[in-house]
Amino acid sequence: MKRTVAMLAVVVCFAWIAARAADSTSINGWISDSMCGAKHAGSGAACAKKCIEGGMSPVFVDEAKKAVWKIDNPDAVKGFYGDHVTIQATTDTDNKSVHIDSIAAAK
């Protein structure tokens, strides 16, 4: 009985890990501010930097969809304000937010 329960726990853990990995996607876009959103994506780096440093929240603007996503972990994008980036992130479509696992300048 103990062996069965232990095996079931292992299977559930691996399934959870696989499900979390599947939710993570690579997306190109811009780091903007919550006030301007997609308005300055690609052309307003100075404005985005100024607004974020002035208290606005950083947001991610999806390049393909022009959708604006809240960033769950805003410290992950420090140094990329206004930049064109590629993120590896877990998306939460219900809350329209992303949790950024990694970020790099887009190529």
C-alpha cells in the first residue's frame, strides 16, 4: 500500500512539472508602462523609462497581438524598460498577466 501511494505521488509530481513547463512560452515584444501600454511600443523607449521610473507599472506588449500584459514579477524587467525583448514566460490569460522566467534583447 505504501509503495502504491509513493508511486502515485511521484507520478503526480512529474505531471505537475510537465504541465508547468508546457505553460511557459517564448514571446517577442516590448517592455512599456501601464499608462501608455501599446501606444509607444517600438518607438517610445524614453517615455516608457520615464513613466516607469515615475511610478507607473511596467507591462509587456506582445509584438504579434499588440496585447498588453501585466507583469507579475516586475523586478525581472529592470534594465529593459522600453526595449524590444524576447521573454520566456508563464501566461495567465484569466488575469491577463505574465510571470517572466527569463528575458533577453530581441534579435
